[in-house]
Amino acid sequence: MRDLIVVGSGPAGATCARKAALRGLDVLLLEKSRHPREKLCGGALNPRVPKALGFDIRPVLDREVHSARIHAPSGRNFLVTNHGLSSYMIRRNRFDSYLVQKAEEAGAQVIQDSEVVALQQTRSAVRALCRGDSYESHLLVGADGAEGIVARESGIRSSWPPNRMALCMAADVSMDEADIRKLTAVDGESDELAMEFYLGTVDWGYGWCFPKAESVCIGIGCRMDRMRNLQVAWMRFLKRINEEKGLSIRPAVEDTFKVPVGYPEWSLVGRRIMLTGDAAGLASPLTGEGIYYAIVSGSIAADVSVQAIESKNAQEVLAFSQRMRKELIPELESAEFIARRLMKSTRSLEIACEVAQKDRIIRDLIIQFVAGSRSAQKSRNSMLKRMLIHHPLESALMGLG
Ligand SMILES: Cc1cc2nc3c(=O)[nH]c(=O)nc-3n(C[C@H](O)[C@H](O)[C@H](O)COP(=O)(O)OP(=O)(O)OC[C@H]3O[C@@H](n4cnc5c(N)ncnc54)[C@H](O)[C@@H]3O)c2cc1C
């Protein structure tokens, strides 16, 4: 019997498997696909990701960017830049394969093309049933993404509340450097590119263009309970950027993609089982970014697994919920607090953009919040205070206070 089975080898699962194996656990990582597998994603990594992983990600980096351009609903736009901080642009096929390779190097056994189709729990173990094979362990981590089965099979969560799910339409569009620059250049002179955010493109969401090495990820996403017609919004967004940038991009996108956003109000643990990453519902309600939260939750699950195995006490998995509520969830709650005030109307978004454009301190606070250079609650409170003291009219119009 193994110490730990990890189901799913995205950023959450690969990180959990690697960190648990490094600390001496006998780990099995099961993946239904085969790496390098495609995973549609903006591919923008939070500046904190390299530190959270603890190894060099330069071998799989497409680009580093230092700016984000915010397009207000009215069409005006402004840059938010911090040269001291990088956001990292990656392609998920290369990035995720690299994380799995690191897990294997750390000693985890990885079995690909192996879909877990059911779980069985006994008094002393948990069993993962794949087609044709089954594996037993003391503990199991569900890192099987938004549509995974571990949450359902373990009885932890049966479905997603609509206000906790975002739907996206997106495509990685191959293009030459000249067209990448048309969409994402910081200005006409430097080589720097920016992440482009188009606010107001959809209710409770946004459109984006993120530069990669030989493509741009173009997408829109919004919360499912606020969604009207995503297909129409997508066509409108493509038309807008084609007209504004003199391009003729027409990616064929038939599917929508899910990101569970918000903060989990449900349990994250079952008997011998912990949920991480998208399986736990950990993407930011403000930006939809989930890779950083997947990595951190995978690391915490690894820590807790080591403690539970060393103390021979499966009850220790309860510590996972406590640590998540202390170390990760307050940041997601703060992001939800900001998202509710910003996204409640186009007018609120417009006012917030107007303030951010003229007030450098507000822009710095946004960077601190997203980059996590201070605690999320402190950045959130400083933003609120600055708004109330220096922009009282705008605060009143946004319903702050
Ligand atoms: C369109 C879009 C754009 C996004 N852009 C960004 C972005 O720019 N930056 C960012 O930080 N986040 C972004 N996200 C969110 C991000 O993709 C997720 O939060 C992140 O992938 C979560 O990682 P994970 O390891 O929890 O799950 P996943 O990456 O989904 O990995 C789950 C793994 O589990 C495997 N699996 C599933 N079921 C089983 C099973 N039964 N048995 C075995 N294996 C199984 C899957 O094959 C997969 O490999 C985006 C999401 C979408 C949809």
C-alpha cells in the first residue's frame, strides 16, 4: 500500500506529488491524459509562482512581462507597470510536463493514460479504481480539476454553485511577432509587451489578450450566474480587437471552458482525502487565475500528508482545511470583496478605471494585491481607505464605505 495517491497532474497534483516525494513519502501520481497534454489557459503566471514552486521555471518560459494594460468599458486605456516584478507567460503543455518531470525526479511514480473512475474507502485505506487497475493508499489528494470525480466520489461536493463557476471562450492564436506586437505592445518604441485586460466586455468578467512566444491567448470569461450570451460577446470582442488593431483573427471556438472561482464555503476534506486547486474551487474571483492557488494548495496538502503519515493518524487531514482557511482562503475572500464592488455595474468599473488612471498609489496597491507583496486584507483595506479619503465622490458613486 502507498502512502499517498494524487489524482490529476496539473499544477496542483504535480506540486503535491513532488513535495510529498521529496519528504520521503511513497507517492503515486495518476493522470488520465498523457503529457504534454493540451490545456487551454491564458498561461499568465503570478509573480509568486517561482518561489511557490521552489525551482527555476526559465526552461519553460515564453516571456516575462512587467505591465498590464487596462481597457475601461468606455474604451479609454492605461498601463499598470512595475519593473521590479515579472508575470510569466507560459504554455501549459510545456509547463505542466515540466512540473510532472520534476515530480518524477523527486521520486513520485507517475502513471499516465490512467483515469480514476471510482473511489472506494475502507477503514484503513482508500482505493482508486482505474480502467483495469486499482491502487491503494493511506491518503488521497484530489487534484483532478474543475470537472474531476474525487469531490463527487468522496461525497465532499456534488456540484458547483453557479456563482462559483466562470465560463470562458478562448483560443491560443498563432501569429508572427509583428501581429503579437499589434495586440500587446506596451508602446511603439520598446520591445516590452503587456497583458491586455478589456473590462466590461462581459458582465462580471473581462476579455483578455496575453502574449506567448508564437501566439496570443485571446479569451473572455464571466461568472456563470451572470452569463447572458457568451458566444455573442465573444464574436463582439473579436470584432472589436480586429477593428482596433487592423487584424483578421477568426479562431474556431466551439467549447466553453470552466474555472471554479471564489472561495470554497464547502469542506475541502473527507476521510483520508483532500481537495486541491480547481477541484477545490480555488481560482481568483477577480482575475480567474488559478495556477498559483493550485500550487500553494498542492504544497499544503503535501505537508499535511507527511504529518499524517508520520503520526500514523489519518485524522490529521483535518489540518488541511485549517491551514487553507488561514493561509490561502483570506486572499480569495478579499478578491471576492473587491470583485463584488468593481463588477456590479459598468459604471463602477468605469469609475474605478478613472481613479486608477489618475492615482498612482491606487495602481501600486493593485499591483501589491495581485502580486501578494503584502497581505491581501492589508492591501484591500489600504485601497478602501485611499478611495474614501482621496476620492470620496467616486467612492459614494461606487457604493463604498
Ligand atoms: C480559458 C482559461 C484561461 C485561464 N487562464 C489562466 C491564467 O492565465 N493564469 C492562471 O493562473 N490561471 C488561469 N486559468 C485557471 C487555471 O487553468 C486553473 O486554475 C489551473 O489549471 C488549476 O490547476 P489544477 O492542477 O487544479 O487543475 P488542472 O490544471 O485542470 O489539472 C487537472 C488534471 O487532472 C487530470 N484529471 C482529471 N480527471 C482525472 C481522473 N479522473 N483521473 C486522472 N486524472 C484526471 C486532468 O487530465 C488534468 O491533467 C485559466 C482557466 C481557463 C479555463
